[in-house]
Amino acid sequence: MGGPVPEVPCVGAVVHDARGRLLLVRRGHAPSAGLWSVPGGRVEAGESEVEAVVREIAEETGLRVRPERVLGRVRIDGDGVVFTVTDWVCTLLDPAQQPVAGDDAADVVFVDAAGLAALDMAPGVVAALTGWSALPR
């Protein structure tokens, strides 16, 4: 019946701006294409999680961040694989810089609590952020 399901190491970034809004991207590809989530992606071979977070945020949003600490981990069932995502709390290096969607992000936005409630979120994102007390203000 097949062996163990391969695990794909990934990272995500939980970034709040000075107003307490949360950085979100609309995913351009699977998993959860078209839905909103925190930015992130796969850890490349030879790359640390910190390096992956910095690269992914730059690619998806154009923003420069400093990863501060691990917030938590989630597992997402993909098509024959499991994405193991380590989410990092990150600080914006240039708080005045505006995000611009790039790479596999179809859109990018900072949202407050009301804005978050209006978006079609990827499965499990709000529950994880709630459990980590990381929702936008």
C-alpha cells in the first residue's frame, strides 16, 4: 500500500505592520490556489529556515524582513505529500515599504481583523493564528 507520505519542509511568515495589520498573500498555485494565507513556501536544498523565510517574503511581497522566532508548525496534506510548515514571526526592516505581489502570489495585502473576516482563507490558517494569538488587531 505504498510507503510513508513524503514530507516537504516549508516556511511561513507572520508579519504585522505598525498598525497591527497582518500580511497575507492570495496563493497563485497549489496548495490552496486562490485562497489567502500568510506568505511562504518551500525550503530549498542547502537553505536554512531563516534564509527561506527571507527569500520567500522577498519573492512573494517584495518586503525585507528579519525572522525573530518560530511561532508554530502546521502540517498541510497536499497531493501525495505533506507540507510541514514552520511559521516564523518576522519584523519588517522598512516599515514604510509597501508590499507588491510577485512570484507565486496573485495578490498581497495588510489586513486588520475586519478585513481578515472578509477574505477566503486557506484551510487551517485562521485556527493556527488564533491558537498562536497572532491575529491582526
